[in-house]
Amino acid sequence: MKKAISAVLAATLLLAACTTPGGGGGGAAFPSSTINLTVAFGAGGGTDLTARAFQAAGSQYFNDQPITVSNVTGGGGATWYSQGHLQDADGYEVTVVTVEIVTLPLLQDVPFTPDDYRYVVMMNFPAAAITVHADSPWYTLQDLLDEAAENPSQIRVGNSGVNAIWDLHTHALSQAAGVSFNHIPYEGAAPAVVALMAGEIDAVAVSAAEVSTQVLDGTFRLLAVAASERLDSFPDVPTHGELGLDVPNIGGWRGLALPAGASDEVVAEFEARAAQVIASQEFNDIMSGADLTVNFLGSADFTAYVQEQQAFFADMIEELGLRE
Amino acid sequence: MKIGSILATLCFMILGAVFFVLAGDLASGSGGDVGAGFFPRAISVLMIICGISIIMGEVRKNSPELFFNSFITKSILMGLISVAYVFFMELLGFVIATPIYIFAYLLLLDQRKMLMNTLYSVCVTAVVYYVFRELLNVRLSVSFLGI
Amino acid sequence: MELELVMTAVGNVFEPETFITMIVGVVLGVLIGALPGLTATMGVALLLPLTFGMAPLPGLLVLISVFFGAIYGGSIPAILLKTPGTPAAAVTVIDGYELTKQGLGGRAMSISIVSAVFGGLFSTTVLILVAPQLAQVALRFNSPEYFALALFGLSIIISLSSTASLSKGIMVGLFGILISMIGVDPIIGVARFTFGNINLLGGLSFIPILIGIFAFAQVLVMIEELFMGKRSDPPMKIKSVFPRLSDLNRCKWTMLRSATFGSLMGAMPGVGADISAYISYNEERRWSKHRENMGNGEIAGVAAPETANSATAGGSFIPLLTLGIPGDAVTAVILGALVMQGVRPGPALFTEQRELLYSIFSGMIVSNLLLLVVAFIGLRFFIKILSIKKEFLIPAVVVLCVIGAFAINNNIFDVWVMLIMGFIWYAVGKFGFPQSPLIIALILGPMAEREFRRSLVLSNGSYSIFWESPIVVVLVTLAMITLFMPVLKPIFLKIFKPAKPASNGGQDNE
């Protein structure tokens, strides 16, 4: 009996020894082990696809180390963002960070703040857009806004979730234009797009990429985008700014972040390599195939941008009383 | 069975009542929405009504009273050992806790062929580890041993 | 000209690289589906990165093969171990496990293979023939209609519970709806019943609960039986792997009906294989000749959900390919794969990329045929699982339960949920509280609430949005009938059956 127990323990320890990951072995230059990207949203979505594009193009710039992508969903991103900053800060545990890192703490009680992370690179910035069905009587954004002015809170604008980024865009637009809409929440961008197709709602506030298929085949009409310049993919669509509306660039940006404890050297090293990935042909090809733009910001610019966003959303959310 | 059913039903009803009270603090709706508390309250009311109906039915029935016997107690104990396994897994990591757990279980279930037990414990652990960690990238229980 | 295109398209599927990856996909899919805790969604998501290195067609087809394989695979432990491998197989447990207890598990497995493949082929055919038209019909389903559908689905709880435990079944259903409200309110966005716990903010994960109340609770039951000295279930005789003709004949209408329902429901975005399995099972209890036997080991009770869930899997490609809308989580991943390969689903696919489209169709058919072969080959092997000594099976199953629950979100909290729910259901199951209503409630409860409330937001509070739609009226009426049937039935019988038998044997108004 005793022999058996010691046999099990011995075998167990042997197994344990064999399976201990090499993880960041002290002293070895970064990167010398698997890079793990974690996405706070579901597989197949825009954030996930951006991460996978990085994965596909990235290994060769990271000493051929494998890059993995896993999804830990829940709470609109909150579930992972609360855990991501608690991971090892050695550069191997990367969080794919989105605008929600800024908006969630402002809207709810969550155990994290944007300061818990160090922002390394921004990869993509899908600007918000206003889209209507091609059968509707609105040909310009002004048409829609006029109707909204005459019928307060009647125009039904679908979004991907209450106080999600596209909904915040609707709020920003209604503030700038002085009108009010009827905000209809859905469980993501896709159901909202379906609802527009079915005529259940009058407009959607999601990104241009999420409606591109339908805009290109003529089912939808893209009225305006919330970007600083016109989109390459839709050069005929004006920006809010051009239409005289004071709506800043709002979008569900995506980037890579490390826990706040990461050292400057690791961040710099990661940034340099990630920049190469983002500039690579492969990454750009995959992104454009998926209708995702590539918008790069390095660590310093990205960090500054996050702070800007924090100030901006803090103001907006406070003014609109959106915090629960 | 009868007492057990009634107790269980009461538990459900109490849960319903708790949710009912908590739902009172929830935001009310705007623009036609019935509010966040409407459904929870409606459901908890239904649960309480349903519970009364169950209890009435149970009281009328003649069902055997005896519930606890040694077999059930034993299986609950075995279940609690599984709970202990999860605790140890968090502490010691998957690779260490699992073979020990499987081995212990086999012993408790009267399997005395030590060699077989050992082999089986280690193999199952190895297979599950390989499939989940390598193939599926599931990070198995970070512990101070990093395993 | 068109014919040439079709021939080329079909030929593409039989290219070695494509064909072999499809076989691998089917096998992997079945294995993933068979492990409780691993779902079709996870399987497809995990293989997604591997497909980047492949050409578009093999990459897509491997994902599709995994999908069909996994939807079938869930039925294996459902029948043999009373544990659904995927949510879609939760209904298969009902009659499937009964059959195993009677020593007829082999026949159940055979029928489930045939049903699954039939469902897949049927829905693919529907897809090929009427996809665009069906997609337009599916678009008529908006919030009010989805609410009515959810209500109708919830009313199934009533009919699935026997008269004896009717109120207990309802209680379980209500409990399920109640706990499904933990998390974030879908319309207002406030946290409900979360007590500030970040883990509850996302709500209770569904899969850990499924694993807990089926697998873990079953483990506890098995341990109890072991201690009581009950050895094993009657041995399963397998004369031949193939299903008996008599079984096939018995289930033919079931399979046709369920395949139809399944395909239609797959076409509706938002209705998944799990919901359609329940609804088809329920419809079979309404229409089938064998309905009295359902719940007691009726082979048609296995055929119905298995046909339906595979048909829904195929049907969910209808909105995906015609409109570019993912019908459920798996098709969302497949949409991602399509997009990354530069394929744009929608009308463009039907006009400009016909060869690829036809290849996809052919691939869907071929993967179902491959599934048929693979599953029958594996059948004897699967059944061998049962002959593993229970003492050895039990700890392994527990380990799988724990890891499976953990793997969903890499969160140990889910494991605790799984364990707690397992203990609760072990206890409560002894008092006659069933498991199935909990699953139905967890799936349909949230849907019912959010579609109801969203409908009201859309209509600015006017309830007319509900009765203006014929679909809603029909579904709600059906739901009401089902809900009140237990109360109405005795009344009907009293009214319509004369007190003394009349000369023409009375009328049965059901």
C-alpha cells in the first residue's frame, strides 16, 4: 500500500516536471516562449478577428514563437478585463484591449480601471456609422435628423447593447444634433443588423465594417461616419464633421495591452515587434479581407489616446447620466 | 421523500421571495419598458404559488418518509471529496492534484490493484492534460507551481 | 454550362487535401461533441486559426465537418451515460438513456446516427433549393415573434412533465428563469442580483450548469448505486451495427417532421440546435403515433431531437450564406472564417462565386455522408465505454466535468457553479424534481424576457405590437393551449365523454 502511494506520488511529480511550461525562463531574451493573446469577446467577432490576424501574421516577428488566441467572454468585456491585469507582466500574457476598458469603469462598478494596463499598440479603429435601409425615405443624415426633431424619441436606432460603444455614439449624435432617438438594444451588432434588414428598426449605429456586406449589395444606405476623414472603403460617405456636427471620432478601437506592472523594456520590445506585424503585408491583407481598417498607434500615442478617451467619455457619461 | 420534497419546495420559495425583495431596488423602465424588476417579481410570485400547490399535493400524498440512508450519505461524502479535489487543484495545480484524486477515489471504491490504479491515474491525467492544454489551449489552473 | 460548374464544384470537394481534412474534421467534431464541456462552438473556434494556413475551401469545409460531427457527437454520452455532450443533445437523454437502461442502447445509437445524418442532408437540400426564399421568411421574425416562440418553447415544460410531477416541473422551470436573470439586464443595462461579484456579472454560465445537473449529479447517483451493490445495467447486445428496418420504419415520419422543423428553425437567426431539439420532441409528443411511449424508451424519442438538431445545424447556413447573418455562435465563427478568407456571403455569393457556393453545398453533403461512415465504425467502440468498470469511469468523468466547466471561460468560478448545481440536483432529483425544465428555462427565459421588453420599447409601450402579428397570435395561442392543457383536459373529457358508454364508443376530442 505504502509502495503504491509513493509510486503514484513519484509518477505525479515526474509528470509535473515534464509538463512545466518553459514560461519566460528567467534570463532568456524576450520573446522566448508562447505569446498568449486573450480576447474579451466571442470568437468570430471583430475583436477576435483582429487578434487572429495578428496571430496569423505575427509569429515570424516574435522569434517564431507561437501566438495563441483565447476567448474569455462575459460582462461585455468586464470578466476578462478584471483578470487580464492580474496575469504575469512578463510580456507573454497579452490582453486584446478595446474601448470598453475605458467605458466600463465609467458605467458600472467593475474591479478594474484603465490604469491597470499598459497600452502597447493600437491595431484597428472601426469608426461608428449611421446606416439606414435602402427602402427608407432618408437619403442624408440631415433627413434622418429632421425627422427625429419632429418626432422626438420615435426614430428607432438599434445598437449592440445598452451603453455599448455604438449606443454611446448614438447618444453623442443626439447630443450634438439636439434630437432624441428611441434606443433599441440588441445582443450584439449582428442581431441589430438583422433587425434593420427586417425593418424592425429605422437605423443602426454600428461600425461601417459590420454593415459593409449589405451596403455594398444595396440593401442598406450608409449616411455618415464618426471619423476624422472619409473611409477608404466608402469614399462617398461624409463624416459627421463635414456635416457640421460636433461628434468626435467614436469607435470600438482595438489594441494590445500588458498588465500595468510590465517593465519599460518589455513594453518597448513588444511594441517594436508588434509594429512590424501591423505593418506587414500579411496582416494588412487579412484585415482588409475582413473589412477591418488598420490604424496604428505606438505605445506613447496609444497611452495618450486612452487618457483622452477617458476624459471624453467621463464627460459624456456624466452629462447624460448614463451611469447606473 | 415527503419531508424532503417539502423542504426543497420551501427552499425554492424562499429563493423566490428573496429575489422578489431584491428586485424592488431595480431600475424601472422608460419608454414602454416594464423595468428590470418586472419579470423577476412576476416569476417569484409564480414560484411561491407553485410552491404552495406542491406542498398541498405532498401533504395529501402518502409517500415513504425515510430518506437518508447510508448509501446516500456515502455518495455525498464522495462528492465532497471531489470538492476537495477542486480546492487542491487550485493550490497544487492540475497535474499534481488529479492523479492523487483519481488514485484516492479508486481506493475508496474498493479497487485494490495498486499497479493498475497508479497507471490509470497517471494516464488519465496525462491524456486530459495533453488534450486540453496542448490541443485546446486551456490554461489549467495556475498555482504557485505554475502548472 | 451550369452543369459543368456543378461538376467542377463537386470535384473540388474530392481533392485529397480537402477530403482528408474533412474526415479529420468529422472525427474531431464527434470527439469534441462527445465530451461534455466541449461544445460545437468551442470546437469550431479552436480550429479557426488552423484554417488560415489552408486554402479557403478545405478551411471552410473542415469547420463545417466539425460542426456536424459535434452536433451528432453530443448524443453519444447522452444515450450511454445520461449526460449530454452538447446542449443540443439534452433532449436525447430522455428516451436515449431509458433505452440504454433496457439494454437497447445499441439500437438507440444506430438510430441517432441515421437521424443526425438524415437531418443534415435534409437541411442541406432545403438550403440548396430554397435558401433565399426561406431567408426572407425568416426575416419576418422580429422581437414580438421571438417572444411568442420563446413562450411557446417554455410551455413545453408543461407537456414534458408527467401529471404526477407537473407542479415540480413548473417549479424547476420557474427557478431556471429566475436564475437566468442574474447578470446584466438586457434592456437597461443594470446589474441584477450580482451582489457586486464580477463573476456573476456575466450571469451563470449555461454549460457548467448543464454539466453539473446531468453529469455530476449522475456520477453521484452512480456512486450511490455502487455502494448499494447494484452492479451494471443489462448487457447490450449488438448483433449488427446497422439499425433495424423496423426501427427505421417506425421513425420515418418522426424524422421527416423533425427535419422540417429543424431546418425552418435553423433558418431563424437566434434559434439554435438546442431549442429546436426540444420543440421537435414536443411536437412528436403531439403528433406521433408512438407518443404514449415517449419518455419510456421510445426510439422515436431519440430520432426526433437528433434529426432536428442536425437539421438546424444545416439550416443555420441559410441566413449565413444568403444574408451574411450568423444564426448562432458556431455560424458566427464560420462567418469570421469566411470573412477572413475574403469570401463575402450574401447575394454576391449566389451570383459571383457560384463555384465556391456549390462546393460548400457539396461539402456539406459529403461531410454528412462521412459522418455516417465514421459514426458507424465508431459505434462498437463507443459502446465499449459502458463496459469500463464504473469505479474507473467515475473519477475520470469527474475530472472531465471539472475541466470541462473550467474550460468554458478559464474561470474556476464556473467549476463551483457546476459542483453546487450538481449537488442540488442530486438531492432535489430524489424528490421528483426533473432536470430538463431547467435547461429549457435557462435557454428560453432570457430570450422571452428581452424580446418581450424590446417589443415594448419598439412600440413605445403599446401592447398591440403583439396581436398585430399573425405569427405571434398563433404561437401564443398554441402556448396557452399547452399551458392549460392539464387543466382543460379533464374538463373536456367530462363534457364530451358521455357518462355511460354510448353505442359508437364515444368521441375523443384531443
